[in-house]
Amino acid sequence: MKKLILTLIVALGFVTGAQASEGGMAWDKAPVKTNDLASLQNGAKLFVNYCLSCHSAAFMRYNRLQDIGLTEQEIKDNLLFTTDKVGDTMKAAIDPKQAKDWFGGNPPDLTVIARSRAGAGGSGADYLYTFLRTFYVDDTKATGWNNLAFPSVGMPHVLWQLQGARRAVFEELDVHGQKTQVFKGWEQVTPGLMTPVQYDQAVGDLVNYLQWMGEPAQNRRVNIGVWVLIFLGIFIAIAWRLNAAFWKDVK
């Protein structure tokens, strides 16, 4: 029996390791904190300015942004670029036919992208945080960009003005007789409007918003769950005392 359990543990570890290796580079941990309203508001601003031109969030309405502390007037004044109604959903500005001609396909909807991208490397937020921070210049690609987390991605680096243009430095190694390109670091080609620390913070805010958008009620759900557990704890204590009082005279 012990040998069987040991065999299963080894097999499970092998499968997990294989999945991690197939997933490519390791994902960085995203600084997600969906109760940070300032971060969510900045993330919403970045999403509308840099993502919504191509990607829709068809299951998210603008007026839901009031849940992160924005007033209806602030939403109308600062975030309504593709519609004039605050009750409308977040639809992309680009025409789907043009998107297919330019990128080879219609850019995916991002409403639940943070939930759908989870994998062996971590959460969907971890993937997005890594993806948006690992674009690099690649003249061999149609868009002029490539990505470490998603090699040969068809999406250009829409945040390049903030981060600047970088070139990935690879080293060729001989691994078991096969030539392998190993990532060594970054070479800054042109500076961005933000420092590396500021850019990482901005991407963290954007990913934080994408995480929240995938389930806007998650914070409320967690709070309700805490109160339910407290109620159950109190109820169990009362039930235990009642049970003791009921049976105390029974021999």
C-alpha cells in the first residue's frame, strides 16, 4: 500500500512538472487587491484608454464602475468613449471586420479574461501581469513585437509608450545536443513615459481591474462568507450548550 501511495505521489509530481514546463516561462505574481479602490479606478482608466479600442468587455456595463467608487458623472466625463449611455456595455471601438483584416482574427472579449487564463503557472491575473510586462521588439513579426509569455502573439504592444521599447537578450545554449535560446535579460531601446517601477505599478492596477471585472461581486461574496462563518460558529456554540443542558440529567 505504501509503495502504491508513493508511486501515485511521484506520478502526480511528474505530471505537474510536465505541465509547468509546457507552460513556458514562469509567471510573476500579480499584486492583486480587489478592495483597493484607487488601484481599480486607475486600472479602469487604463483599460478604457488602451484596451477598449480593440477589446470589448461585452458583459460589463459602465454604470457598474460605481461599485469601485466612481460617480455616474465621473464615468460620463472620463470613460465614455465608445458610447454616450452609462448603462451600455463596454464595446470595442474597432470594427470586427477591420480587426480580422489587421490582426488575422477578432480580438477576444476581456470580461472574464483573468478567470479564463489560469493555468499551471498560476492565476489568470499572474499570466496577464507577466504577459503585459514581457513584450519586446522583434522585427521578424508583422506587428514588430513579440512576447515571452505568449511567443509569436498577434497583438502589438499597446502600452509601449508607457514602458518604452525593449529588446530581449537571448543566449544560445547546447542542451543535450540541441541548440536552445535562453532568455538572459532586457536591453532598453527607447525610454518610456514611466520608469520600470511605475510601469509595473500601472500594469498591476490594470490587471487588478481585469480581475475585479471578471467577478465584480467577489468582495461582497467574501464578506458575506465571513459573516456566515461567524454565524455558524456562534450557532454551534449555542447548540453545544443546549445539548449539554438537555442531556445533563440523563444517566
